[in-house]
Amino acid sequence: MTEQKLVKLSDRIDAGVKAAIAEAIEKHRRLGQSITIWRDGKIVTITAAEIPARSDSDTV
């Protein structure tokens, strides 16, 4: 594979992973489930009410 094709492939993979993460977070929000993230060097749990709703413009 050429370097250019690898870059394009990695860009597509990154976009797919970001979209999957956004969908999973939105699913947790809709189902009322909390999520746990890493923020400022600490593990933080965010309640479903604290998760901002995903808008149509948030697509990757």
C-alpha cells in the first residue's frame, strides 16, 4: 500500500471510531446510563443528565 492510501485509510478509520463513540455516548444518554471518562488526570463519572444531546451537526 502506498503512503497516500495508508493516510486515507487511517482517516476513514478515525472517522468511523469517532462516529461509533458518539453513537455509544448518545445511547447512554437516551437510556439514562452514566459514562465514565478521563478528565484532567482523573476518572470522572458523568450522569446521563450531564451528557449533552447530540445534534445533527455533530456527525463526523
